[in-house]
Amino acid sequence: MDINFFFLFVVGELLLLSSMIFLLPVVCGCPERCRCHSPSNFVDCSRQGLAEVPSDLPPQTLTLHLQDNQIRQLPASAFKSVPQLTTLNLYNNSLSNLTSGVFHGLQHLRVLNLTQNSLHSLESRLFHSLPQLRELDLSSNNISHLPTSLGEPWENLTVFAIHQNQLQQLDRALLESMPRVRHLFLKDNLWKCTCHLLSLKLWLETFIYKGQ
Ligand SMILES: *[C@@H]1O[C@H](CO)[C@@H](O)[C@H](O)[C@H]1NC(C)=O
Ligand SMILES: *[C@@H]1O[C@H](CO)[C@@H](O)[C@H](O)[C@H]1NC(C)=O
Ligand SMILES: *[C@@H]1O[C@H](CO)[C@@H](O)[C@H](O)[C@H]1NC(C)=O
Ligand SMILES: *[C@@H]1O[C@H](CO)[C@@H](O)[C@H](O)[C@H]1NC(C)=O
Ligand SMILES: *[C@@H]1O[C@H](CO)[C@@H](O)[C@H](O)[C@H]1NC(C)=O
């Protein structure tokens, strides 16, 4: 081989290699400010000063960490591209409301963490269509009212946290929609001791009696 030709060949290979390295993040499809761990399909976008959910999430994502950002709003399509999600962490953001339908289609979601946002109310049936949900954390928000129906009967929900909110009452029917609940966090609300609360009290007595 001619030495000049060999030199060009090596340079050409190097150029090809560097363009491949350059293209790699695009090919793997990890959003710019996130870290993606492909074997576990874990995408970590926490603490990145994000104002919105990245639009180019890998479709096979199972666990999505978005905590410690400044997300104020979730468009209805926020999670449409990641239908396999099992864990979604939105802890410590600036959400003040949630668009109805935002969680629709997350058939496999097991853990939804919305603690430490600024939510003040939730729409009825907001979590409808999350049949697999096991843990729902709504603590440390400003919620003053919860609708009677948030989801369909939650066969598998075991953890329901709404401590540190502004609730004055809670409809017993809501708790009855989660027959398997084992850990219920209710403290630090503005509970009003009226007749409304009586049926909740009776429900809780049975709950405690059953050792939960
Ligand atoms: C909440 O997130 C912000 C960044 O957006 C961070 O500075 C702050 O320490 C976090 N708060 C807690 C309690 O983790
Ligand atoms: C929801 O919150 C965002 C951000 O604070 C606000 O711009 C929007 O108007 C709110 N939407 C509703 C329906 O309250
Ligand atoms: C949440 O409620 C607290 C106590 O009532 C209030 O000081 C705070 O301004 C509220 N925050 C938002 C974002 O509404
Ligand atoms: C509840 O969990 C069991 C066991 O993982 C599963 O087979 C079942 O489909 C779940 N129920 C619903 C409504 O998804
Ligand atoms: C939600 O996240 C907070 C902060 O990391 C944590 O303390 C809490 O246990 C989580 N809730 C659930 C149900 O995993």
C-alpha cells in the first residue's frame, strides 16, 4: 500500500469514527439533559432545572426521574411516548394543576410520586386508567379537596399518602375504592370534626382493627 494512500485511509477511518461517536447520543435517543441507563430502562432527568418534560424520551423507559426540577405544567401528551412506565417521580416541582388525561395510557404505572408540588385540587377520575397503581404520593401539596372518585377501584393500591395538605374532609367512598390499601398517610391536614368526618372515623377504626 502506498504510504499516502494508507495515511488517507487512516484519516478517513478516524473521521468516520468521530462522526459515529458524535452521532451516538442521537442514535441512542437520550434527552440532552438526562442520563439513560439502557439495561434497566431508567431515565434520570432529576435536578436539571427543567421547565418541562423532555419530549424525546426513549419509548422503552420504565423508570423516569423528574424530581427537583421546576416543571409547572404537564401537557396532556407529556407521557404519551413512554407507555411502558412503571415509576414516575415528579417530587419537588412546581405543578399547580394537572390536565385531565395526562396520565392516560400508563397501563403499567405502579408508583406515582407527586409530593412537594403546589397542587390545590384534583379533577375527578384524574388517575382513572392506572389499573396497576400501587403507590400514590400526593403529600406536601396544597390540596383542599379530593373528589370521591380519583381512579377506578384500585385493586392493587397499597400506599396512599396525602399528608401535609389542606384537607378538611375526605369522602369515605374514596378510601373504599382502594380495598388493598395498607399504608395511609393523613396527618397534617386541616381536618374538621363535623359529622362529615364521622364516616371516615368509622372507616379508619375498621382499618386499624384489621391491623393496617
Ligand atoms: C427542590 O429542587 C430544587 C431545584 O429545583 C433544589 O434546589 C431543592 O434543594 C430541592 N428541595 C428539596 C427539599 O430537595
Ligand atoms: C395551570 O397552571 C399553569 C402554571 O401555573 C397555569 O399557567 C395555567 O393557567 C393553569 N391552568 C388552569 C386550568 O388552572
Ligand atoms: C400553599 O398553602 C400555604 C398555606 O396555606 C400558602 O402559604 C402557600 O402560599 C400556598 N402555595 C401555593 C403555591 O398556593
Ligand atoms: C394486580 O396485581 C396482580 C399481581 O401483580 C396482577 O396480576 C393484576 O393484574 C393487577 N390488577 C390490575 C387491575 O391490574
Ligand atoms: C416520594 O418521594 C419522596 C422524596 O424522595 C419520598 O420521601 C417518598 O417516600 C416517595 N413516596 C413514595 C410513595 O414512594
